[in-house]
Amino acid sequence: MENYNQTSTDFILLGLFPPSRIGLFLFILIVFIFLMALIGNLSMILLISLDTHLHTPMYFLLSQLSLIDLNYISTIVPKMASDFLHGNKSISFTGCGIQSFFFLALGGAEALLLASMAYDRYIAVCFPLHYLIRMSKRVCVLMITGSWIIGSINACAHTVYILHIPYCRSRAINHFFCDVPAMVTLACTDTWVYEGTVFLSTTIFLVFPFIGISCSYGRVLLAVYRMKSAEGRKKAYLTCSTHLTVVTFYYAPFLYTNLRPRSLRSPIEDKVLAVFYTILTPMLNPIIYSLRNKEVMGALTRVSQRICSVKM
């Protein structure tokens, strides 16, 4: 590997799977999760577009979450699976930059979109009479567009930096994808200023939205507690708990990974935590939103009946 590093500008992804039966088992498991995520998110997008009962701001935002998750997991797993099958762990300098850009752009967009979804529930529960005005189609489009644009600008800034810093002889990234913090450890220059910008970026994209989400749901739960209708309380609690479950799965490992000092970080721990927000979360989101949501299950029944009647 040393000779390789001297003669090539490619990076080496050390990967997630050990060269053993356990590695093969993990590979099969993650490919299965990947297929589940593809089927689940594609189904959610199609279901929301086909059923008119789901043409509401909440489900419009949810369809965008599924679209982001679909692309998010597709940025990571196919390359990882290909490396394991072919035994070739190298990734080109440009390819690493492209993967890093899409990972950061999609990750930032999802963090902001989850905050938008929390705001949607806050307006729906606390200001139901103003809901259609405050969450109009124009507002939803602005929220989604803003999430994509801000996430892309942030990703572009980080990607440009990591592609222009000098790297030492070793190009072995101790991760299963081109993760910026793992790449920075290979730099031949002092990166403390950049690590400060990473902390700032994490605060903007994760800490502030998480605080906003927590405050929104604090107000929502208080409003739900004051509701007189037991059925209304049950529906509101179910919707909020579903979204909070998704938020926790995504934000918790991301925050823990990115806010720790480098001295306290472990490559193995970072890889395990990354599995949560890059692989498990995109698979779990459509399951959580469908199994715990009567409207989605009802839409699934209606669309299935419509398809069966067309075939007959």
C-alpha cells in the first residue's frame, strides 16, 4: 500500500467490513437494508403523488424527505458494496470530492427539512385556523428550495477545502466513505481553523435546528395537553412522536460525532455512528411514517385497490 500511495493520487477507503464471515454477513445485511430503503422511500414518494388525500404540506415535505434519503443512502452504499465485491478499495481524488459533496449537501438539506417539518406540525397544532395560510404551497416550496440551496452551499465550501489541502504519503481513509473529518486527519498542514469552521457548520445545521425542533414540540405537546378532544390528542401525539423518533435517530449520532474534539474520537466508533445516519435512518424513516400513520396506511389501501381494479 505504501508504494501505491507514492504513485497515485487516489484515496483508499478502509471500509466497514472485516475480511471474514462476519464481514460477509454485515455486507449481506447492509445490502438488504439498502434495498429496503430504496423500496420504502420510492413507495412513499409514489404513494404521496398518487393519492390526493396526501396532497397536503405535511406529506409534501415528507415526500422530499424520502427523496433526500433515497439519494443519501445511494451516495454511500453502492460504492461500499462494489469495493467489497471487487476487493478494490480505491476511490479517485475527484470521485472522493463528488461523494463528499453529495453526502454533505444531502445531510444538510435533511437537517433543515426536518426542522421545516417540525414547524409544520407546530403551526398545524397551535394555529390550525392559520395553517393553510402559513403553510401554503409557496411557503413549502421555499422551505424545500432553501434546504437544498443552503445544504449545497455548505457542502461546496467544505468540499473545495478538502480538495485543496496538501495530503501526506498515506491516503488511507479509515472510513467507509469520504467523510471530511476522517480526510482531515491525513492532512500535512495545521487544520485547527478548519476544525473551528466544522464546529460552526455543525452548530448551524444541527444544533440550532435541533433546538428549534425541541422548542416547537414543547409548544405542541403543551397545546395537545390542553385539547379537549381525546381523539385529537391521540392523533397529535402519534404524529409528533413519529417525527421525534425520526429526528432522534438522525440528529443524535450526527451531533455526537461532529461535536467531539478530535482527541476523543475513535475511527471504529465514528464508523458505527455513521451507519445510523447514512444507512439505518433512510431505511427506518418510511417504515416509521407508514406503520404509525393511519393516513398513509389508508392511502396505501386505496392505491392498491385502484391498481387491482385497473388490472381487472
